[in-house]
Amino acid sequence: MANAIYVWGMAAASGARVLLRFEDHDRERSRAAYADAILEDLEWLGFVPDAGPLLQHEDPTPYMAAVDRLRAVGLVYACDCTRSTFAAWAATHGGAWRGPGCPGGCRDRALGEHPSLTLRVALGPGEESWDDRILGPRVGAVALAGDQAIRDRHGNWTYGLCVVVDDIRQSVSLVIRGQDLAEATPAQIRLARLLGRSDPPAFAHHPLIHKPGGPKLSKADGDTGVRELRAAGWSAEEVIGEAAAEVGLPIADGRGATTVAPERG
């Protein structure tokens, strides 16, 4: 909900077009019914995209082509490390893995690629910086917790790969998303550069709606969503107004047309 308010509000303020894209690259978790419900909620709220919806799962060839390009310059490698591998390393060393590579040294081991193994891309060390439209100047490590996974052990192309490839081929110039994804930005900027995008898109990482005590609201956790509020008799204007208030945004007309930009900090 907060994301829709920011996306449509910032688009209206800057004269941009809204592209609706379902990032359904995870075949185990994605369901057509989920996408249908989101579309219905957006329509009821009055949020109409200028393009889309686009579905990532329909055509994997752009992701395969991107990986082939990275593989050709020796940056892709198979990895048999799992979450338990990283957890064991952290327990032994008193802290989580940081920086390029992985605990198992898989790139040096030159494992053969197999559908049951993760594929990673070696993006290199160092940092990337960007001027966030909401958070202000930011800088972060490219390999915050190891080399970027680009295909998981179940054969799914990952979020970190798919969004970069799609932003390039769909000419996305402004990425608006929650602050929980800000740490992913440096790796995505570096990956985009390796795939030929010299100038990254602009980024805007907005506040999230949190439950009492701190965790963000999540449909996966059974938290109340638009559909439940609608069934309880809320109007679209009331739902938008409540969500906007939770993230500190005054909304003038209930459709995100007037948005006050948050202070940079």
C-alpha cells in the first residue's frame, strides 16, 4: 500500500509513467491468484498503471542471456553453500560473512554447474554510491554478505538478477521501493554496469508500514490488507489516507496526486 502511494504520487509529481511489473521469478512462492488480487486492489484504490502488468516468469530468455554474458567473462560460478553453511561460518568466526566470495570458496573450487546448485556472480569488492530521492546520498558495499546469487538451488532466477535485467530492457529510469531493499542497491548498480548500463536508474527508498514492535506488515504473515479493510467497510480514500499517515505522507485527493516529499536524512 505504501509503495503504491509513493509510486503513483512521485510519478504524478514528476510527469513519469508507471510500469506495473510482477516480480514472480520464484516459482515456488508465486501464484496467479496473488497477482489477480493485487490488480483488483489497485483498481479499487484508483491506481492505474500506464503500462503492464508484465510477468517475469513468462520469458526467462533475457535472464539466461544476461547470465551467458557474465559467464563469458568468467564472473559466474556454481556454489554449494547453503544458509546453514553461512550460519556455521558465522558461529565459528563470531560474525556473519562479509565481502566477496562465499564461506565454501566455491569460485576457486570451480564446481560444475548443476540445477541443484546456486549460481553466483562475482561483482568484485568495493562500494557503490547513489543519491537517493528520499534517503539522500548513500553508499554501500557491493558484496555485503557474499557474492550475489543469481539463480537459487531450485532453479529460480533471483530478484537481484531479474530486476536489473528488466530495468535495462524496459528502460526503467526511477526505481521506487521500500527502505528494506536499500542495501541491495550497490550490488544492482554494479551488476547493471557489467551488463552495459553505464548510468543506473534513480532510486527512491520509502518508509514501510510497521506493526507495533517493529516488523513490517506482510501478507505472508497474515497481516490485514486492502481486501480485509474493504470488506470491513473502509472506503478507498480511507485506506489510502490511513496508509499515507502511517508513513508520514499527507495525501490531498486520496489518489496520490499530491505528495509531500519526505525530508532527506
